[in-house]
Amino acid sequence: MILSPDRLESLRGRLIVSCQAYPGEPMRDPRTTAQFAASAVAGGAAAVRVQGLADVQHTRAAVEVPVIGLWKDGRDGVFITPTLRHALAVANAGAHIVAVDGTRRARPDNLTLAQTITGIHTGSHALVMADCGSLQDAAAAVEAGADLIGTTLAGYSGERPKTQGPDLELLEQIAAAGFGVPLIAEGRLHTPAQARQALDAGAFAVVVGTAITHPATITGWFADALK
């Protein structure tokens, strides 16, 4: 399945579930990721977001919805699909949409974001989601050719404070700018009410990860509440 920009319309107002586990965790296995993704789809997810080449491959085989793929390499700075090489590998693994760092920071391969996006479009059939941290990032990413923009890095790139929940103010700012591409709310969405707020703030679709697919964190919330 090739995901055309027109077919993105099927994601409008819908839930996207991020299925990721951190290195060293018991559930850090591509087969487990695929099972989480299939379970999320059974619960109503319209798309899934997964990290790692093997995870993308296993998930593509397990679900019939669009797969947003990424490759985290490193811990600081630009590490979400940081180079064109990473991006093309994710696309070749089967991702319908490749998520890349969409900030205005320097990339490890010294390519601009525009060059990276052009390279993905030229070298694959994948669309590109730019993970942004500010209104300025979003504007630059759209100019660079991104097919979708997300608030994934709000509070993590140094331009905005890290809010307790989703950065609704940023969502409203980007929505008001009217960039003409789908705006995906992502980051610190922990409750159904927050997901609804993000949609009402102008998001095209909403990504929820930790609150659905990270048992260690969810267990910690309950354990801390009982102390």
C-alpha cells in the first residue's frame, strides 16, 4: 500500500498509537511491537508509529493501517531519524510515513531538512512527517516539503518549556498559521481528555504512546500514587 497525500484524509480526527519500548526493557522486541500495534488497531487506532527497522518490518506484516516509522540513533540533539541514510532505511523497511527530526538544528550528515525530505521523496514512496519543537520549526518544515508536521519535540528542542501535558498553545499557534498540511499532536498525551483537547486545539490527528503501550511507566504512575 502506497499512502498518497489524499489517503491521509482517512486519519483526520483519529487516534495514532505509538508502539515503542526503550533499549534493555523486557518488551523491546520487534515481535512484541507488532503485537502491540495489532492490539492498538483492534482498539480503534487508525495508524501506528514504531521505532526501528525490524519493528517497522514486523508491524507492516501485522497490521493493515498506515505505519509511521522512525529510527532513533543517539540520545541528544538530532536523533529521530537523523540522516537521509536512516530515513531511506526506514522507508525501505516498509514505513508508509517516515518521521524525521523536523527542527532547525544541524543534522549529523550536514544536509538541510529540505535536502533530506527531497531525498526521501526521490528515493522512496514514503511520505515525511517532520517532528517539530516550535512554530518556527513547523513553518520551516512545511517550506522544506514535509507532508505532515507534528509537535513531537515541543519541550525537548530547547525553544519551548516542557509542559505538564500536551503543548496545547503550540498546537493552537500552528493550527492558526494555516500551513495546509496535517498537524499531528504528539507528546505527553496521557488521558482521553487530553487527546480530545488536542483535537479541539486544531490537531488533524493525535498520537498517544506511553499511556497506551508503555506498561513500566503506567505502573509507575499507580505505584507513585500509592506512596
